[in-house]
Amino acid sequence: MKNTDAFELLEQGIKNLANQDNWLNHLKTQAVFHSYSFNNTCLIIN
């Protein structure tokens, strides 16, 4: 994966989290899986 591809993927992920519903979903998941890392909870959500 090229740096530009990785940056675009990261940018899209941030835009998805910026959506209020997605952010609330992430927070609810993080509350349940509080011992998991941010990256692992993102994988669980998807």
C-alpha cells in the first residue's frame, strides 16, 4: 500500500467517525470493550 493510499484510507475513516451516529456507535462499542484498543474496536464495529 502506498502512502497516498494509506492516507486516503485514514482520511475516509476519520470522516466516517465524524458522523455523529458513527461516533456514538463507536463510543457504545468502546464502553463494552473498554479493555480493547481503539484499532481493535474499529475492527469489531466493521
